[in-house]
Amino acid sequence: MTSRERVRAVLNHQLPDRVPNGLGGCETEGLHIVAYDNLQKVLGLERRPPRLDTFMTNAVFEEPVIRAMDGDIILLASPNMCRSELRGNNIADQWKIQELWGRTFSIPARDFFHTEPDGTVVWESAGNAICPANTFFFDHPGATDLMADFAVPDPDKFHPRDTLPDEMLRHLEDAARDLYERTDLSICLGESITDLQVAPGGMIGSMVLMMEEPDVMRALLQKCVDAALKQIRLLDQAVGKYVDILSVAHDFGDNRCVTIGDELWRSIYKPYYKQFFQGWQSITDMKVNLHSCGSVASIMGDLIECGVQVFNPVQTSAANMSAASLKERFGKDVIFWGGAYDAQLIPQSAAYDEVYAAVSANIRTLGAGGNYIFAGVHNLPATMPEHHLKAMIDAYRDSRAY
């Protein structure tokens, strides 16, 4: 089978010739750019300066790497990723060489970084976000403000984005057509639409609003649903004939449970997600890929009822989220994407054999009977040792047969 045929079989709950490899196939199933650079070495490829996806300092997975690791899915860029991707893969002036963390990378031309004498990296074009010396992630100003002072919003004055620029749609269409005609890879479109993550007053403020003014929150969510469905119609017209999967994100859980509680989630969010996903499926054949971190096992049945078709990142380290439990309870009804390597469960000190065994076990468990796409748990960190990368890829190759 070709990669596209293999992924489409899984998306249609059919058994392909092997478990598809979706590492790097969406924004939340990739590698930090340093780990990706190490992966090139592990795969025996000639080093090319990796391209930086400035959404989460991940790498943009290139076709040679996808081929070398037996990958099956390629990510079509989205506004949350390198926006220069929308202008095509071969336009040199959209990229420039930059040294970061002692290595050379290719970064979007619009971005600016510098490294302080002590090794601190400053991301100037992101409000002088700081990556402290000997670390790999940026602290963004204001990102830790969990609650802001706010007035109860007026839904009549809330107007979420409900269209997409024609230039962007044409760039996406050109890029999708090129990938579709030039490769046999399955195409996943990244997070491109208005989602339901409306949070007036920040994380805590929005929780207060749900409790004290639930009808206001519901009115805001209704407007988000209406806006998103309008955008999906535009995307379907532009790329629906080429793209197999469309992604959306909303983190509902922490390591313990659904953060706002199951019953409040069902009262506030479930009716709108049901409307959202069922409306989505009435418009396009692009499958619903929902990213949600943490422990969401208690509402997984609700998400499936709402219309979730593909679920990532399958955080096996969270409560009640073991691979075996998820597969037994929900494996016939939803496609799990991820779950093979969980950096919260596998210590960096683990030997090759330990990593190989853990990844193999998860692949065999989640892949049993189909409905599974291989990848890690969320974006794997810069500190992931090279022998872990090798063990993960080796385990996939040895465990992907049904």
C-alpha cells in the first residue's frame, strides 16, 4: 500500500498492511528542533539545517526525513506554524540561517533571535521571550498570568474570525496540490480554524465565568462554532480534495483529571463540540483530529459521541490513560494517534533496551486490530537522547505489523 492508502484505510476503520507512522504529521506529534536534528543523524542522513516551526520551537518535518523513518503523513502548514510555509517550500528568501543552542537552523525570515554571553537565548520578535541558558524552551512575557482582570464579555460584541484570507487559501491549495501530486504521503492540515478555546479572563477567569455566567460562555462558544464551520467550508473548497486530516486543539485535562470536572465540561462544552464536529463532518471528508492533553478518559466517550474521529497525543502518563485501558474501552470507536513514547514515563537515563521494550509494548497494544497511528506523546523534547530516538524508530519498524 502507499502511505496515503495506508492512512486512509485506518481513517476508515479498515486494517492496512501495517501501522502508519505519523511522527511529525501534525503540530502536536513532532520533535523539538534539536531532537529532530539528532534524528537526522540517527537515520544516517546528511545534515540539513532543520527549519524551525516557531509555534512551539518544533521542527518542520522534511520529506527526506519522513521517507527515511518510513513515515506516512506530512503536515501542510497552518497559520500557527511558519507562515512562510504558505508561500511554498522552495522560496529561499522566506528563510534565513540562525545559530541557536550552538547549532545552525533555518528560521522564518520575519523572526529575530540573539544569544546573550551567558547562553540565554532572546526571541526578539516574540516580545523578547527568554530561553534561559542550558534550557530549550522560551518563557513568554505574560504567559504565566492565569487570570486577568476582566469584565463579563458581551456576546453581542464578540466577533471571532469567521473567514480566511483568499491569498492564504490559494497558497494552501497550491501547496496541497503539489504534495498530493508529487508524493504518495497522506496530508494533514494543521490548526487553521477558529476553535473553541475562548477564555476571557485567562484560564481561571474563564472557569469563573463558566460557574457564574454559564449562559455568557455558551453564547461565546456558539459564535465560535458558527465561525469555525464557515472557515471549514472555505478550506474544503481549497484543499478538501487533497487533505485527509484537519487538526484542532483544546487541552481539557491535567495529569489527574478533566481540569474543570466532567459534569461542568458536559454542561458547557459538550453541546457545542457536538454541533461543531457533526457540522464539520457534514461539510468535508477531512477527518476531525482533536489534540487534548492530560487525563480525558472520563470524557472520551463524550468526545466520540460528539464526533471526534482521531485523537492525539494519547498521554499515557496521565491518570486512567494507560494504553491498555484506552484501547479496551475506546479502541473500536476512535483512532489513537501517538502514545508510543511518553517522556514523562521514560527517564532520560533509560537504556536502549528499556525504551525499545516500552515503545514496542505500546505500539502492539494500541495497534491491535487497527485504528492506530504511531507517534510519541505530544512533541518530544530537545533532551531526548539519541539512543532513545533510535530505540523508538527501531521499535516501530519491528512492531508495526498486525
